Amino acid sequence: MLGTSFSLDDFSSHLELIEKLVAVDYKATIERLLLELFDQPKQRMDYRKLIGFYCSHLINLGYERNYIRHVVEDTFFERPVVRMGRKTLEKFLKTFDGKNHRYVVQVGVTRDLGNYLRGLGFNASMRVTGSAYENTLNQNPNADVLPSVLEWSVETLDPEAAMDSAYQVLSAQRAIVFLDPYGMHCEWGQTMHVTLHRAQTGRAITKSDFFDDKPRPPSIGARTRRVTRARTISNYAADIAGNFDEPSTERLISSIRTAALARTSFNPENRLISLWSAIEVLLSEPREVARIVHYAKLIVPCIVMRHARRQVIATYNELLPRYRSRLNKITRSMETESHGQEAFAELLFLPENEAHQTALCQLLGENPLALHRVYKLQRDYKNIKAVNSTMDDHYDRVRWQIHRVYRARNQLVHAGQMPSYLESVILNLAEYYRSAIVTIVGRAKKEDLKSDIDQVVSEIGIKYGIMRSHFRKGKADTPLSKEQVGKIMDTR
């Protein structure tokens, strides 16, 4: 790979060599470092990065997100932990041994589906009263129409994956049933009984939706929350309908409807395909370049444009329920005309607010997690060098993820292969899509006339390029000015 020449064979060889050098000891190396650094206070940032690498590696190996969450909760949060020592952490890490185990999954199915599966050679029979799985299957709201049981045996890394394997088998058979013009009653219970092979007891696992809505702050009452969110969503709908010309509005609504299909299906393949199709509907058609190059060039600036603003708002909103009055007292004592999250950004990023930053640290002194989040946010934007590094890193990560999404989508559509990391890809793409829509609608609101969506997307890319050029020309160790804070907060 010298000069301008490029060889896929050489590139493939390089990747295979890297895999040989890294893959064999990668998991063991991270686990060793986790054990070495867990009690080192000055290594907290490195430790946080290691945890991210480790979780990502587990998902890529094929572990289910829900299983990882279950193990974390069971080890560290289910019971009071008097002392966190090396043995507790070692026990936690040994849970993820990377070995497949045989699980038996029992699923309640309709009589027609049970007879159909039995005819295909599956282990399907009528439910037996008093069996180990009876209480589990009775948890299903539709238990009264599920007199049959499918017993599915599979080797997987964890019980959640075993449950998902049974779900995929049933989904595939239901898809075949749809080919028949008359069809049949094809239904099963979402709660299944999963038992490790030869174990005496199993546990109930319910097919869950990893697209759960984020919980609202607990300080807001239920009635107020419903009214507030309804008003906010209606205002947002008005912004979509009132700020674009007719063809753009039609395309935008069509894209949003397509993305919404991902929320109405349990099938991960449908979710990924729907979300990526929504991206393609949103953007202009490619000309003379590869489709992914075109789409990435347009969508990435829309995603990353307000990254700093989203970071500030997320941290600010997390602090408000507990520290609202004291935090407002600090921001009001500053020499600024800004309010809310804009004032909070100036508090963190402007050097002249050092005394107020000290007051904020004292306020958060008994909350290490909040203090760490504020510290990391301030560190990411403390000067021109930090801003450039943060923006470059985020842009590169998002662009890489968009290409990864496209590869996963092509694997599904063209090869029928489902990657083990599909849930993570879907969650990332859903958040990217939401961020892009917010940026596009926000940009259109600033125009006096109704906007063309392609022009808006192009202008976002141009504006982002201008902002990046501005910061690249600055001296590395120069602190931010009030105007520059406004730029990264997208208020100027």
C-alpha cells in the first residue's frame, strides 16, 4: 500500500496480522488491566475507557446486552456491598468466560403452531401441569391460548441469547406461515423458561424492547409530565410541518414514518433496515460517488453539529433535580446575560469563571459521579486544543459508526447474515437519526422563508466546516472566549 495504489489483498493481510497479534490475548489483557487499576484513584479515566472496551468486546463476542446488565446488577447492586475487593471483581469477570453453554428453552405456543412445529421435527408437546416451566409460562398475558410448549435446545454464551435464539426460530417459522394464503393461529409467549443443561432449576426471561423510552426526572409529577411532553411534542410537530416547503415536508414526514417502523417491531433486522431507509429518504440521492460516501458526507455533520450542546444539556439536566436552587445561585452570580444550559456552559468553559467553578466543585463534593461528569466535560473543552481533539474524535467515531451500520445493513439485505453486535448498531443509529432530525429542524426554524431540506442539510455541512476551520486556526493553549462557547453551543 505505497503511494496512491491500494490493494484489497494487502489490506486484508494487514487486518489478519493485526487480528493474530491482538485477538488471542485481547480479553485477558483487558481483564488483567481492570484488576490492576480498579483501586488506583489517579487512573479513573483510563479505567473508564477500559470498561468501555471490555463491554464492547463482550457484545462483539456475542453476549446479550440484557445479560451483561443482569450480571452487573446482580453482582454490584442487588445486595449491599460492604467491601469491593479484587475477589468480587475476579468473580464478575469469570462470568464471561467466552465459552458456549447448552441451554434448554421452553416456550408456550398455540395448538396450531405446536402441531406445525412437531410435523417439522421440533420438540413440541402439550403443556404438563406441575412442570418446572408452568409458573413461568403462566406469566404471559396470552397464556390461556398457549396450550402447547416448544422445547428448544441451543448452545450459546448466555441464557438471554438462548431465549433470543428460540424467538428467532419462531419468527422464521411465522414468516413461512405467512406464505400460505389461509395462514393459521401463530402466536407464542414473550416470557420463556430458560434452563442450563442438566440444571435443576431455570429462570423466566422475557423478550424485552431495548428501545425503552428514557425515564423522566423523578421530581416532575406524572400529570405535569404528560402535559409538558404533549405540549413539547406538539410544538415539535408544528416546527416540522411549518418550516419546510411542501416537497421537503412530505419527504421529512415520510422519513420519520419509516424510522417509526423500528419502534413497532421486535425484529432487529426490520429495525435496522427501517432506520437506514429513513436516512436514505431524508437525504438527496448520490451522484457519481459510492452511496455510503455520499450519505456519510451529508449525515455526519448533522449528527455532530450539536454534540457539545447535547453534552452540556445532558449534564445540566442530571444536576437540576438535586441541585437546582444552588446551581442557579452560582450561575446568577456570574457576569453573563445567558441563562440555563448556556450559562452552565460558560460556567464550565470560561477561565474568568474559575471562582464559580470552585464553588461548583464544592457543591458536588459528596457526589463523585456528578463531579467526574463535570470534570470530564470541562476537560473536553478547556482550550482550543481540547476542543479540536474532542470534535475530531467525535466526528471520526460517528463516521466510522455510519460505515459500520451500512455494512451491517448490507450483510442483512444481501447476505442474510445477522451480526452479533446488531443491537448496539441499532441503538447508535436511532440516536444518530434523532440528533440529525433535531439539527435539521432547528436550522430550518432560523430561516424567514420555508426551507428546502437538501439546502438545509448542505448548509449544516458548510457551517460545521466553517466552525472547524475557526478552531483549527486558533492557538492550541488558548482558553475559550464567550463567542467561542456560543459557537460550540450553536447559539451564534
